[in-house]
Amino acid sequence: MAQYRELAAFAQFGSDLDPLTQKQLNRGSRLTELLKQPQFQPLTWQQQVVALFAGTQGYLDDFQIKDIRAFEVGLYKYFDSAQTALVEDLTKKKALDDDLRAKLHAALKEYAANFKADLAAKEPAAAPTAPAASTKETVPAASAKK
């Protein structure tokens, strides 16, 4: 996090950033958002491992910062319901070996794809309401002319 803050402070002075620096800044801002935790709602260490693994391995990179909290909340529900065996393995081993890393990658790929699909499904639903609202605005204007 200290590296992210130093890089962010440096980036304020320069306008042209190379792609690697932009990627680091984007990931750092997502990790910062991921680390925000509601007061009096502590996470289990297993939830912390899953969330930090997702953040540091780039599973949040494709999402906007405003979507990170929803991603995180859904992630915990997903692991509590569909990935209980994986959480149990993590609890027993208390360390990330290659097998657990592979399982985490597979579970996170599945969850991220589902979350991305859910976001995409919500976006088109919002688009038709905008033209409908503008249609309603033109109807009263037309009746006012009569």
C-alpha cells in the first residue's frame, strides 16, 4: 500500500504515465477500496485471504471502483455457499499451497465471470428508461402547444 501511495503522489505531478504505472495505480485504488471494512463487521481470516488474493491477483482490475464493494459482498456469499470445501481446505491447511492457489484461481474466475455478466445484464436495463423519460417530457410539451 505504501508503494501505491508513493506512486499516486508522484502521478499527481506527471500527466503522461506509462501503461505499467497506470495498471499499478488502478490496482492500488481497487485494493484500497477492497480494504475498506464496515465498522463492527469483522471479516474472518479466510474471508480476508480470499479478498486479498482476488485483489492482488487482478480479479478486480476489470471492474469500476464503485462496483468493488458489491463484488466483495457477493464474493463472501459465493464462498460461503458454493465453495465451502475450498474454505474448509484453507482452514485446515492455514497456508496457500499450489493446490489451494489453483482452486482459488478457478473459483475466482467463475465468480468474476458471473459478476461481470450480472453487471452487463443490469446496464442494458437502465438504458431503456432514459428514452422513456425523455418521451414523457415531450408529451406534455406537445399538449401545452394545443
